[in-house]
Amino acid sequence: MKNESKEQVDEDVALMLSFKRGDYNAFAMLVERHQQTLIQFFYAQHPDQQLAEDCAQEVWRKVFKARNDYVARARFRTYLFRVARNYWIDVYRSKAKHMPLVSLDASSAKLDSDASLANLVQDELPTPPSLLSNEELKRKIEWALGRLPANQREVFVLAELQGLKYQDIGETLEIPVGTVKSRMFNAMRRLRDLLNKEID
């Protein structure tokens, strides 16, 4: 949901505030609006549909229980991803030995020929991307993403796979925007290097 309108942002916050006042229909609307994005966020971390759905459900349970503490300091999606990210840290710690780090299946549209993720390597690859199958390119990018440092990978996933702006990522991760940009720059550079070596 890269192109969130201002009305959508304001309405999401209004819905959460309504829910805080006891409007359960408002909560149901938020779930309907953001459930798929939340599932995709978790699926991008680990390619297990059931786990992604379970994690999303747990995040909504946390949002539900914390409604009285909610303060509209940022976009609702920023708040939601912060809850999701913190929950994923706990899940990852408990399952780290048994799970790959990332999957692109939840956002395969990013691998279209004009997508920014594919364009990341277009000018750098020794083999033209047009000669690689979509599946092969996706596999190579997944391999490279799995080798990024965790702090670079989470910025990359939020920016590229979830479409958050740098400011929103900074608020989600509670880091300065400059740090977000630095991590994204380093992630892109590292991905280029890894993909060049893998395809060479």
C-alpha cells in the first residue's frame, strides 16, 4: 500500500481513536484494511503462510489489548509495524535456528522488469537481467537478502516490500531518518555486490 492518501492516514488514526473509545466496528475496519499488509510483512521475513497469519493475529491481539494506551503520535501503519517488528524480534529469537531470513513471495510484483528491486541490479549485473528467469532472479535476490545484516535487511523490507517512507521507517524502528538512509544505502550496495558475485 505504497500510495496511502492523507485521508486514509487520517481515517486510520480516527478509527483507532474510535476503537479506543469503545467502537469495536472501528477495530474491525482497521483489521480489514491492514490484515493483508501485515501478513505480507511477516511472510517477507519467513516464507511460512501459517506462521505469517498467526503472527498477524497476535499483533492484532496486542493492538486490541493496548488500545487504552494508544496515542496518535504517528500514522497508524507506523504504529502497527512497530508492534509487528517488536513481536517478530521475539518470534525470531525463539525460532532463529530453524528459519531462513527472508522471502520475496509476498511481494513478487517487486520483481517485474520495471520494479525498483530488479532495477537495483540492472546496470550492475554482468549478465543482463533479461537473460535470467523471473524465478531465478527471485531466488538470487532472496539469497542476497538473507545475507544482509539484520538492521539493513529490516530497513530494506520496510522500504521495498512494504512501501514505507524513510520518515515512517525511522519512527517504526525508533532511529533517525539519516540512519535509515545510511542503512538503506549500505543494503543496496551490499545487495549489488552479492548479486554480482552470485551471477558472475
